[in-house]
Amino acid sequence: MITVNDKQYDETKLSDDGKVALQNIQVLNQDQNQLKIKFQHNEVLLKHYMDILTKNLPEEEKEEVKTETKWVK
């Protein structure tokens, strides 16, 4: 059974075109889920490597990155 628009259907009763469409939808859903997982992994790795890079910047470069607060009278 498959559910489309909140209704259940017997996939064995689909036409050949319907079966191909269903198969393509299933493959695309699997691909999309894998891409989401890969994206999440990339986000974690980007943060990790940015942390490493930040910790390893030359000292004078780190000082330039800091902003000074100036009080205006």
C-alpha cells in the first residue's frame, strides 16, 4: 500500500507508467535523504575546520580581527 494525498492505494494495481513514477519517487526520496545527511555532516566538518583555522591564525592577524569599542562623547 502507498499513501498519496492522505489516501491509500494498492501499488500492485498501478499502470506501468504509475509503477515507474512510484519507483522514481522512491529513488529521489532516498537521494534527498542522503543529501540531507551529507549536508549535516558537512556543516559539522565546516565548523570543526573553522575552529582549527581560527586557533591557528597568526597572532597579529587575530588582533586585527578583533574590533575595539570606542566611546563617543
